[in-house]
Amino acid sequence: MIRGLTTALAGELPIIAAGGIASGERARAKIEAGAALVQIYSGLVYRGPQLVRECIDATSHQEP
């Protein structure tokens, strides 16, 4: 869905991914699919605040 919206919108609107994001890996997948932001409210309820660091680590692009 996110890839389809990314293509259809051609960058005209930011896409916010929501739902099913309970790990850094899932957040990274949503960003790689084209989401500008991820909403992790439910993930915070079940995983706690450590999920924030996990998502940051998983989505950070470090220069070599």
C-alpha cells in the first residue's frame, strides 16, 4: 500500500505509516517503502519506550 501511494503521489504529500509497527525492522520497512514518518503508538503500549530507540537505530543511515 505504501509503495503504491508513494508512486501515485510522486512526493506531493508525505505518507505516515501507522499500524503494525512494533519493531525497528517494521519501522525500517515502512520507511524503505516510502513513508516519511511512522506512528508507533500501539507499539509503545506493548513494547514500551525502548521501541523508540530500536526504531531510530534501525532507520538511521550511517555514513561509512
